[in-house]
Amino acid sequence: MLVGIVIGFAVGILPGLGGPTTLALMLPFVFRMTPVEAFAFLLGMFAVTNTTGDITSILFGIPGEPTTAATIVDGHAMAKNGEAGRALGAAMMSSLFGAVFGALVLGLAIPIVRPLVLTFGSPEFFMLALLGITFVAALSGEALLKGLLAGGLGLWLATIGLDPLASVQRYTFGQLFLWDGIGLVPVTIGFYALPEVIELAIQGSSIAKLDVGKLGGVWQGVRDTFVHWWLVIRCSAVGTFIAIIPGMGAATTQWLAYAHAVQSSPDRERFGRGAVEGVLGPGAANNSTLGGSLVTTVAFGVPASVGTAILMGAFLIQGLVPGPAMLTPEPKGHLSVTFAMVWTIVVSNIITVAVCLSFMGQLARITQIRGTLLTPILLTLIYVGAFAEKNVFEDLGVVLVFGAVGWVMAQLGWPRPPLLLGLVLGPLAENKLFLSTDNYGLAWLARPGVLVLTTLILVGLVVPVWNERRRRTRASATMAAPAVTPAGDRRGLRLDGATVFSLFLVLLFGWALWQSRDFGPRAGLFPWAIVIPSLGLAIVQFARDAAGRRSGAALDAIETGPDLPPGVAARRTAEICAWILGMFAAIWLVGFSSATLVTAFLYLKVGARERWPISIALSLASYAFVYGLFERVLAIPFPPGLLFAWLGGGG
């Protein structure tokens, strides 16, 4: 178990090395182990990846795991506010609460949840996916239209690739790497990490804008977990019980928990700008998910997530059959193995949190390192993390595209979480929509569970907008009329960045609808269900933007530092974009390791004008990190580089 914890600790911190991938790599090592040893090793590793993945999400805005992306929204904002220690303390302690909660549910609730799971059919699963997206979209408050459009865009992106039913190519442009769709990791990294790197370079400061002093916030974060204990329990329950439903893994439950944290808060405008509740909710939920997903895996033999699907391989290796036998005492069953899983999850998380809290000061002080020193390291992690998911070079281009989209959306006040959630839930929603219409026709719309979930969706959409308008009405009634009309409220025909982006969405959805005309009923059902209403919403948003009717900024908008002269900001933006594209070109030409060495040295010495010893030491360390760890130890098949290919050499 301890060996597994060490591996899981490293996997969680290093972006791109996903827990499921590493779980698959470790399977060959359990052949000679006993069942208890095997699951202690595998679960000890898998259970802590979400906990340590929160560290990079908070410190760098780069999710160590796709399941820790929601922690970025408020955790990284807290780090930039000089509260990295508090955010890390809150994430660690809430993670421990969530993991223990999920493990207890695994041990106690199997007889209780079985009837509940069996009552859910395909229509209810489809509506549950819509419920998650609309809840997150509702976080946008008055910008609800933007939130729904972002969710629609995410659902449409999930349709890219081969249709799972008829194997029809959809929006692939004939590119082989798009047959499997767009990966969540490169999209997440591009969406959040690249805009943060650009902002870091523009401001020319460290990640933390404020001094963290002696990092006294760590224990404040721990105390926050107990102060908001009811929220932590509720989000742990969200993570555990939703994860029981197959397909609803931690990547989904973290966002649902975040949505719940926002909607249940009386002070929602703080979210996205460094609210500790926005760290506590996802931190608890993504760790409680493992216990919930193991319920269906152990009790019913139905893997609830990618990780538990790989764990099924461990069951086969050990000669165990998931099902009633796993709940029956020896000698007829293997109940001791099931309880060993419960204790492994609990003990491994306790050890991990204790280690993290012991070295939290050193971890949080990373946010005070000069941005010029962090930029080449972050760029290396971004590109390596993007490549490591599917080992295809084209994913680096995906990072650049979504980095640009994420930066534009952040600048224009568009919410980004609904897009990511749409991308995560898209495959599940499409599968369940097809099964619903195939099995029930239109009668599934009248099922009691569907009607209940539809009511919840409507309430989730209407109530936040209603409350926000009431709050603004009361505020305006108590304040004197402003002497100058705010820029956002000016009316009139406008053609600026916001209008151009809305027009882009109109054209994109219009093109997607036109392309779908040849898909056929089976492959075209879900794209039509998504694109047609999204096109209508995009037209409305374009009309609003063109008419000058603007709504507030998104909750996850990037916080900028002190105002810079426009010329300086434009010059720094152009420079960092050139370095980002330059590293991409260098990787393409000379491969990952060599590009890391050359780009890091040139950026530090020429771009940032650092001293020779620092430039040489950091560039060599970056090279050793990529070459030693990823190429030699993990044997990641990096492309050799076009130049070496021309010369007939290796990487």
C-alpha cells in the first residue's frame, strides 16, 4: 500500500499522468500478490491521485488529474490572492473527509443503494446529465444565456469523432486522431493553464499577487473544513451517490459539487474569485467518488468509471468474481477483500494528507517564485501533460486552440465550466438519449423520474436568475442613480470582440447543423438535439451583444493584477504567445526533450534576461525531468522531431 501511495502521490502531482492510465500500467505487478495485497497496492495508488492532483490545480492552474479541474476555479484564484496555504489546507482536509465518507458508504450502503440504482433507466440518466450542465450554467447568474451556450458548445464538442452507434465520422475533417474525439485533458489544460500562463507573463509577477508571509493559512484552511462541515458532508454525499451511477465519475461529480456549493451559498459573487467553499466542495466530492463507484463495481460487477473498469482486470487476475460473493464472508465469499478495500482508501488518504500538511509550507511558497522562472516549467508541463493522454502530437494543437478559446472567453466574461462539463457528459447523454428514444419513443418524456428531474432543472435555472434580479433591484433602490451610465449597460449597435465571438458561435452552430444533414437518424439524433437549440440561443446572444445589452462577468473570469499601460500589456501578450508557439514549433522540429532544453534556456536568458547560472540550471533540470522521467522511466513514446526524422536519427 505504501508503494502504491508513493506512486499515486507522484501521478497526482504530474499533469497528464492520469490515475486510470497508471492503474493499467500497474496491473502486471499484481499477478504474484494475494488479493488483499493487490487491491491495497492498486487502491493505495488510485485513492490518493485526486488528493495530490488538487495541489497543481491550486498552485499552477494545471489539473494534476482531470478529476481536479473544478478546484482550479477558486483554488487557483486563492493562490493568486496569496491564500495558497489556506486553499491547500482546505483541499487536503476536505479530501480526507470525502475519502472517508465514500469508504464508509462502500462498507455500509450496498444493500440500501441497490434498489435506487435499479430504478434509474436511460431517460433518467439523460435528464441527470442535463441537470448537471444546467446547474453549472446557472452559476453564471445574469449571464445564464452564456452559460447554457457554453454547455451546448461542450456537448457539441463531445460529438466530434466516430458515432458510437453507426461509426459515422462527425466533424473529423478526415483526421484520424479525431476519430476518438477530443481529449478532456488537453482541453482542460488549454482552457485553464494557457490563459493563466499568458496572464502571468503579462503581469510579470509571481502566481501569488500578495505575500503569503509565514503561510499561516494552512491551518485556516483546515479549520474552514470544520466550519463548513455541513457543506463538506453534502458534497461528499453528492460525489458518492452520483458516482454509484455508472458513467458519472469524479470528472462529473466535482462540477456538480461545485455547482451545489455555489447555489447553496448566500454570497455567490465571491465564487470564481477565491471562495474557500469552491475548494471544499470539489475537494470532498472527487475523493468520495471512488467509494461510490466501487459500490456498483463490487456489488453488481458494473464498473462505474474508467478506473473501476481497469480494476475489473485486477479482479480477473486474482480469480475473483464481483457480485454477491464479494459481500459474503469466508469461506464461501471474499468479504475480507471488500473490507480491505475500505480500509485501504481510508488509511492511504490519512497518510497522504498527513504528508501533504507536513510539507505544505514548501509547496505553497512555490506561488511566490518569479513568474519568469515558472513560465518555461509550466509550458513544459502543459505540453507533456497534453501529449501523455493519448500519445498523439496533434493534442498539442488542441491545447493551443482551446487555450486561445479559453483566453478569449475569460476576457469576454464567458463562463468556462459549463463547456467542460458538457464535454464530459456528452457521451453519456448521447447514449442515454438514443436508448430512451429507441426503447420508449416519446413516452419517456412522461416518466415520473423525468418529470421530477425536469422540474429540478427549471427550478435550478429560474431561481438563481430571480434571486439575482431581486438583489439588484433592492441594491438599485437603496443607491443613488449613477451619474454616468456603465459601459456594460450602454445601448446601441456595437461591433466589438463580444459581438464577434457571438457571431462566431452562430456561424459554428450553423455550420455544424449543415454538416449533420448527411449523418442519418442514428448518428444525427444527438447533434440535432444539441445544435438546433444552441443555434437559437447563439442568435439571441448575438442580437443582445450587437444591441449593446451586456451581462456581468463570468464567475471564473481571470483576475488581473495592477493595470498596465495598454502598449505594455499588448507587447507582453504578443511576446508570450510567440514563446508558446515557438515551443510548439521546437517540439515539432527537434522533439520534446531537446525542445525543452533549448526553449527553456532561450526564454530564461534572452526573454527574461535571467542570470547565466539560473538559466543553465533550470533548463538542464527541465531537460532531465522530461528525458529522465518521461522518456526513460515511463517510456512515453515522444515523437522524435521532424529534423531528426529527416536525418534518419532517433529522439
